[in-house]
Amino acid sequence: MSETAVVIGSGPEVRSGGCLCGKVRFTVTGPVDDPHICACKDCAKRSGGPFQWWVGFPTPGLEWTGAEPTWFDTHPGKTARGFCPDCGSHIAARDCGGDTITGILATALDHHDTDPALVPTNLNRLAEAAPWLAQAG
């Protein structure tokens, strides 16, 4: 399984990623939309940490190149979350009826640690965050 670096330049931006075990793989083509950290109770519970780092991408540019994730309706009729059925890695989120942007967990991207376009621009739902989060640092 090969990793694809971010390709930026004369053509569209292309990024790849996947789950921990490699069963679920994807590429996303297009610009980054709203890189942010979410500290809501759902993201904290799902991640096992105080927040999750999300990045949006145009849904038409998302291609599952391995197995597709299993989807769980976090909020039935509103939002579903995608995860690997084998290793449990959380990968994506989609709003029901919204087909323009798909949320991808930044850490599911192969080069999340070196891609400056993924730097979060805001912290969502801070009022719901663990009370000690604002004190950490």
C-alpha cells in the first residue's frame, strides 16, 4: 500500500489517508474546508480524548480506494460517522442530506503532521469541552 503525498501546484490538491489497519483507504481531491478542532461531548466520547481535529473536503472529490467505512448514525437523520469495522479507527463524518462537504479526521490523512493547510483555524464548541482543557497549555 503506497502513501500519496499532497500534490499541490498546477493541478488540484490531492491527499490520501486511511485507518490504522489499512483496510479503509481514501483520496480527497480539492481544497481544504474549515480545518477545526471540535470539543463537543460527542467528539470527546467517540475519540477517547478531549477533542477531535476535523477537516472538510468537497464530497465529489472523495474516493474510497480501499474498503468503505462502516457508518454509524450519531444523530439519526442528521449526522453519520464513518469508522473501520476492523480496527475501529474513526475516519469521516457526513451530514444527512448534505452532499457538498465531507468531514475527514485530520489524523486519518497520511501527511497530517506536515501539511500546513490542515492547521486548525478555530476551536468549536469550547463551552462543552472538558473544563480543564482551557487551563492546559
